Amino acid sequence: MSLTGQAAPTRVRWRILALLMSVCFISHLNRLAMSVAGTERIIPDFNITPERMGWVYTAFLACYTAGMILGGWGIDRFGPRAMLLAMGLGSALFGALTGGLGYGLVGAANLLAGLVVVRGLMGLFTTPLHPACARAVSNWTPAKQVSWANGLVTFAAVLGMASAWPLFGALMDWLGWPGAFLVVAGALFSLTALWGIVGRDRVEDHPSANEAERELVRRTETALPPGNIPTHASTRPLLSRSLLLLALSYAAVGYFQYLFFYWIEYYFKELMHLSTSQSRTNTTLLILALGVGMPVGGWLADRTQRRHQGRIGWALVPGIAMVLSAGFLFLGVAVREPIWIVTLFGLAMFALGASESSFWQAAVQLGGERGGTAAAIINTGGNGVGLLAPLLTPVISAHLGWQWGIAIGGIVGLLGALCWCGIDPSRATQNSQCPAP
């Protein structure tokens, strides 16, 4: 009991946030493990060219993108709990099948085709992950902490990706790449089962949350409380100009990120001639820099939105962050010393990460009670363009050099930053206060 005689809020929301972070961590480790296995084992052991391996990476992203809107609809129809459960079980299954291919499930001659199919199906099942997490965060977090909480979830996802090189690499050294995939798939299955037992869609649905915690989550310092959206919000058109521009801007973020996720270790190892250990370490540091930027950017965005009302409050942090990320990337391409390349690329990734949480918060705000679908729309943009990076980077680099192949990400990032000039999620708040017709 508190000094006022009222029960203190329970802390179920923190357990839900920790579970969302854990599921994102292992899901992204499972996803990026393919890049580690491709660079260090599959490409050299099976004489597969980088261009052909790019099709395996792109198969995941293409199917992931194609199913995104359906996944968002499922979140709004069945809730984030059910869709995250389906996501985790399906992703674990196809992660295990990836390992099965390495054990000769289809034979060495058909390995590439098998990987394209299995990783593509895994991408399809992974579609609800981030929109469902964004909706769950919105339903479980006080409004003043939504950007920060989204930043923590995306940080956990990036931490999972960063762990692919040291953690999955160590598993691969110990068990071989097929066995490493089986271990990671088993971990995802276990965490998903725990989510199915403990998770709930909303704070009101959880038997362990008391009324004080429910009131804390419902209380808002902004006009539109996440998880408590007026029912007439569904009468607004979903595909507004702001949402479409948000999707285009996130497309630039997706291209920038996937360029690094899938090819930066190859760049360090094959172009800069660093050792496997150095390449793993440098790649891990870059992805960690991206992840650290996410909660920092979310923290800044929460405060900026309270200080500056309207469009400027929403656009200031992500717009500046994306411009800075492009600038650091251009500088990193221009220098020649490895220490400066890694430092500048790390700053580019940190700045890019600082923009991330604003996208998810803005999408849920613009979508209202269809926030899951809105989040899926921006993720479709992010991956629809992002999937081109694994495919186009080696092609561009073969003609213009790898410096240009990397620098293209900065050009795309600047175009994405410009989109924030026309994005105004605060109008969704104003519209939501209008009486229903």
C-alpha cells in the first residue's frame, strides 16, 4: 500500500516489455544468422557467388514484405498475443529446417534452391513481429514512455542481430552451421511458448495487473492515449499522406540497415582483408551502435514532442538523425584507415538507430485502432525497398566499386529524411477528438 492508502501499481507491464524484447532478440538472431553462415561457410564451402547468395537473403525479405499487410490485419483482428505466437512458432520451424538443409535434407546440389524456399517461408511467418510489438507496447505503456519503450524493443532486436556474429559464430564453430541453426530455433520456440502463457493483448486482460497499473497505463499526457483509442478513429481514412510519407521514409531506413546487415562483414573480410575475428568484431560493434541509438532516440523523441507541439515535435529527432547518419556514412567511405572507417560507420548506425522508434510511434498514432495495420504499412515500405539492398549492393559494387555500393545507402537516407517535412502525426490526434458523425 502507498502512503495515500491506495495500492501501488503492479509491474506486469515490465514483464510484458521484457518478453517482447526477448522474442525480438532471438527472432533477429535467427534472421541474421543466415548472413553469418553465408559469408563464413556457405559461400566458400559450396562455391556460391555473392550475387547468388543475395537471392537467399532477398527471398526472406521479399516474403516478409509481401505478407506484411496481412500480418497487420491479423494483429488488429486477433490481437498481438496470437500473432506473435504464430510468428514465433512458424519462424522456429523454418529456422530448424534451415539447419536440416545443411544436414543434407535436399542434397548439396539443391542447397541454394532449398535455402531460397525455406528462408522465404520463414520471412512470411516473421511478418507480424514488429507491428505486433509496436501495438503491444502501445497497449501496455503510459503514453509519455511509448517512444522509449519502442526504442528498447527495437534495441533488443538489434542486439539479437549484433549477437549473430559472436554468438551464432561461436555456435557455428562448435556445432557447424546446421547445428547452430537448430539451437537458435529451439531457443525461439521456448520463448514463444512462454509468451503464449504469460502475454496478454492489453493491461485490462491480464489477471496479475491491478487497477492502479491499469489506470497508470490509461493515464495520458498527450491527446491520444495508446491502447485507449476512440472507436470513431476507425472512420478516418487509413492511407493518409503522412502515413504514405512515413512508409517511404522508413523504406530509406530499411535500405540503409539491410545494406549493413547483409554485406558489411563481407566488406570488412573480402575488401578490407581483415581477419574473420576482426570482421566479426567490427560488424558486431556497428550493429550494437545502431541498437544503442534506438532507446536514446526514443528518449529524445518523447521529450521533443512534449516541448514542441505539432509537426516539428515529431519530425525533429528522426529528421536530424537521418541526415547525420548519411553524413557519417559518406565520411566513412571517404577515409582509408580501418579505425576511422569503423568509427564513422558506427556513428552513422547510431544516428540511424536514433530515428527508429519515432516511426513506430507515429504509425500507431496515425492508425488509431488500426495501428497494427498502419505499423505493417510502414514496415512494408521499410522492407519493400530494404530487400533491394542485399540484391543490388553486390551488383552496384561490381560495376562502380564497393565504396559506391555502400555510399548509395547515404543517398537513400537523405531522401528519407526529406519525407519528414510532410509527416504530421499530430493531425491524427486532432481528428480523433472530433465527434463521431
